[in-house]
Amino acid sequence: MISNISKRYARAFFEIAEEEKKLEQYYNELSQFSSIVAENKDLAGFLANPIFEQDVKKKVLEQIIGKLSLSPMTVNFLKLLTDKNRIGILPDIETCYRLLMDETLQKVRVTVKTAFPLSSQMQDYITANLKKMTGRAVEVTVENDQGLLGGIVIGVGDTRYDGSIKNQLNNMRNLLGEAR
């Protein structure tokens, strides 16, 4: 569950990005920094811990930022989060920002899970049909999942379309269990 504080920070940063017409650029920069923090638990703990002084946190933050090519606006936003002891909610802010951006750009993110790799033709076919179905631009992420046995599972937002063999076998098992 995402807090109202995360939503407010995300909306404020989003509005600046919208004004400057840099929605995706700022999201990518935010996401880049967020993934670095997420991959390093010690860094995340350090930045979120109120025991450490703000000056020390800022120096560490500036060293990390120095190795990345972030816009001055994103740098200032990250420094603000550090100053306000809100850097710990960066993943939630990133999620809120992405939702706002997707809504504005009329984009939907789709996850496709298959037991075997999809050909580029099949991926294009799925993308085209999902675009027709949703009426929005579609960003597809394909994941291989050997546990499906075969078939496909498509997640569009909160909706899940499960055409996997594993699901079909489970449905048959349930039907046979009810027939006894």
C-alpha cells in the first residue's frame, strides 16, 4: 500500500516533468537511481536510517549521482528526499510516478509469461492485439516460466488472462474433484 506522502512527492515531481516535457526522461533517471538503491541493501539502510547525519548522507548521495548522468532536476529531487528523510520511500514514489506517467501517455504495461521463448512475430501479434483490446500503447515484458508447462499467462494491470496448461490441468482436477 502506497502512502499519501509518496503520492504527493511523485505528483510534485511529475508536474515539474510534465511542465518541462520530460516525463519519460525523469522517470528513467528516477528508476535508474532507485534500482541502484534497491540492489544495495546496505546503501538503502544507510540512506533511510535517521541516525546518520544529513551531511554524510548527502556526500554519499553526491558520489553516487556523480557516477550517473542525471538531470539537475532529478538530482535536486533526490537531494530533497534525502533532506526530508524520505529517500526510503523512493520505490513507492517511483511506482506512483510511473502510474501517473502511464495514464498521461495512455500507456499500459503488460507482462507475458510463457513456458518457452516467444518468436518476435508472436510477440508482435500479442502486442498488436493487446493494443486493440486496451486502446492504449502497450509496453510488453516477456518472462519465461518453465512451471507453466505450456501456454501463456498475460497480465494487463490488475487483470490476468491465464491460458497456461498448468491452469487448465488445475481446472480439470477441480472439476473431477467436484464430480466425485
